[in-house]
Amino acid sequence: MKRNLSVLLALILLLTPAFVLAQRGRGSSGGSGTQQHGTGQSAGSSQSPTRGDQDRARNGAQDQTRDWDMPRDQTTFKQRDRLHAQATTEQRDRYRTCDQSMDQLRTQSRVLARTARRNAMDTEELRRQHLQLQEQVRTLQQNREQMMAGLSKEQQNAIQERNRAMQETHARIQNQLQSMEQELTGPTFNATNFSEQSHATEHEIKTYQKQLRASAKMLNLLND
């Protein structure tokens, strides 16, 4: 009996360390598996957006679309409508008078340039045509001033920058006419220079006419 108990105790002592090691190995493997599973969930959650994220992204895109569709400057549209409503028949008539005067000025400038090429020695005719051109430019300026005076304060403010540009163009036209007069009254007349100055004057008048038409379009003066 004592011998059997001794053998049993010896077996228990031999098997206990192996059992403890096996339990430890199983626990560590299970913990790592749990950690890997948790890591997989974290990775999955970071890669796949939640439903709330998708809804927020969709709502943000809709808000951007609505902002894009909105007019950027509603005040400009309202001002344009007011300016168009203020246009009168008298204002349109004054604009047409200015536009027709510019057509005549451009034609006169071309005629003057052609006369300088063909009849360079006929300085008297060139002086007559040049004086006529100067008088037409003065008349045009008077007509434009009358047109501006007939506009309302809001209309004048709307084309203030364009009006300033027209004044600068008018000053260049005056400088061209002065250069042509100096050429005519100088000691030696150069017909080629005079002809080129006439063409330059026509170009400035064309620019002047485009600027005036742009202002008239803004004020709704082009329509009858």
C-alpha cells in the first residue's frame, strides 16, 4: 500500500509541470487570437466608413451643389433690371445721334487719308477736310455730353468707368487731330505721315464707338 502511494505521488510530481506549461500555452494563444481579432475589427472600421460618415459626406455634397446653383450677385441682376426700366425714348434718340456721328467721323477719316495719298500736294483740300473733321469731333462731344446729362443718377453711376474710358479715348483723338494740324502747318508736309495719322484717328473713333455702344447696351438704349 505504501509502495503504491509512493508511485502515485511520483507520477503526480512528474505530470504537474507539463500540465502547467500546456495551460499557459493555451492561454497565450487565445489572447493573441483575441488581439488579432480586435486588430482586424479596428482595421476594418478604419477602412470602411460608417453610415453616419456616408450621410454627412452626401449632405455636404448637396450643400455645395445648392451653393453653386445660386446666383452669385443677385443685386447686379436687380440693378440691371432697374437700369433697363429707366431707359427712355429720348435717351435712345440721343444715343443714335452719337452713333451716327461716329459713323460719319470714321468715313471722314478714311476720306482724309485717301486724299493725302492721292493728292499730297493739295494741302488746301487737306486743311478743309481736317477742319471739317475737327468740327465733327466737337459736335460728337457735345452730343455725348447731352446724352450723359439726360441720364438718371443711377444710370450715370452704372457707366462711370466706361465714361472715364471714353474720355481718355476722346483725348487721344484730340491729340491725333493736333498732330495732323502740325503736319499741315509745318515747314515740310509729309503726306505719308498725315495719312497714317488719319488712319490712327479712325481707329480711335472706332474704339470710342465700341465703348459708347457697350454703355448703351448696359442701359438698354440699343432697342427701340
